[in-house]
Amino acid sequence: MAIIEYSGLLAVGLMLATPVQAQEAGARQRTIVVEGTGQVMTPPDLTSIRFTVRGEGTTADAATKALVAKQKAIVDGVTGVLKNSAQVETGTVNIAVTRAGECRISNYNSTASLSTGPCAITGYVATLSTTVRSKDVADAATAVGLAGRLGAENASVQSYELNNSEEARTRATAKAMDDARAQAQAIAGGSHVTLGDILSVRNGAARIAYNDIVVTEAHAPPAPPPPPPVAIKTTPAPIETTVRLQVIYAISG
């Protein structure tokens, strides 16, 4: 379950006064201080899928061509499962060489070595990281399974999120204010005083946690025609948005 919490400082009311007047008023001011909590649960409506594509070949061009072909097959398959409501973002591309024998070339070895003998280049490996964002939360896990079948490495549902977290925060804040007022009114009633205006409100920073679904192994693409993707039914936990407020009320009279 994803969790969002807010805390910090927000000035609600200002009083214009000289420093001496403010100090005297502060000394006379009677207040009620409470902490209100508001919590709302919202089903996630946005998901992120991440995977790595790998292409191999005896030359850099061959590895790159293999990467491009596999990338297209995976993206076409994933976006098809997600009913084409997907936004594809590609990350960094890396091309590495493979060598024969016990070659000890490394980034930490300053000694130059020829690409012969045990250090002869035997091939190239091209990799590309990819992220797919979609509002089709229900089919995200199925899309990950298909990506793994088509050759993606480390495919996973990276996160379930809210497309508009501010709307949830607004609802949680309203609940927190209602909770604070109810507490303050109860305290005022029990103390036989009259509750006054709000003097200040403190709230704060956000913390977010996500659920992950991970495919730990990748498989080579099956021979055509491919079977339909394996449907994986998931029920993502709703996103919990919590707002905690410290509210200071004046005591009237």
C-alpha cells in the first residue's frame, strides 16, 4: 500500500502589531492547541512499468539492430496489453564488449592492453532501459509478464500512484481540520470557555511508499505465433493519504 503523509508550516492568520504590543499580547493570549488527523484512501489510477532490453551481436551494429528489434517487439506487446493508454520513456543506452579468455581489462587498471589473445573482442552487448507509464492499472502485471516472455530483463511494476495527489491531499486536509475543530470544541466545552478563531496551523512533508511486482528472470521470445499473454489478476492497495495538522485556537472572553 502506498502511503503519503504531509507535515510542515503554514501561516493562517496575521496580526499587525509593534514588537512590544505583540509580546504583551502573546503573554495574555490563552490558547487551545490540538493535533488533527485526516486520512483518505484512493484507488491508484497510474502505474509505472520498467524493464531493460538487451541486444547481442558479433559487431556493434549487429547488437544495436538486435536491441532495436527486441525493443519494438516488447513495447508493441506491452502497449497492446495496456490498451495503448501508455507513455513510453527510454533511458540510457550502453554498448559493452565481450572478450575471450581471462582478460583483466577494467576501469581500475590503468595498463593498456591490446584486443588480442585473451583480450580479443568476441562480441558486443547493447542495453536500453525503458519505462512505460499507463492509467491501465488493472493490466499492469499482465503487461510485465508479457514483457518477460518477449525478452525483457528485470521487468517489474515499479509503482502504483495517483495521477492527481493534490485532490487526495485536499480531502485529507479538510478531514484533519474537522478533526482538530472537534477536539478543540470538546476541550473548550469541558473547560467552560468559548472557542475563538484559529491563530495558526502547522502541517508538513510527504512520505510515499510503493508496491512492487518483479519478474526476476527473462525468457527468449517464443516462436510465432505467440500465445496470448498470461493474465495476472492483481488488486493494488489504495493509496493512503494522511495529513497531520497542529492547530492553535484562541480562547474568547
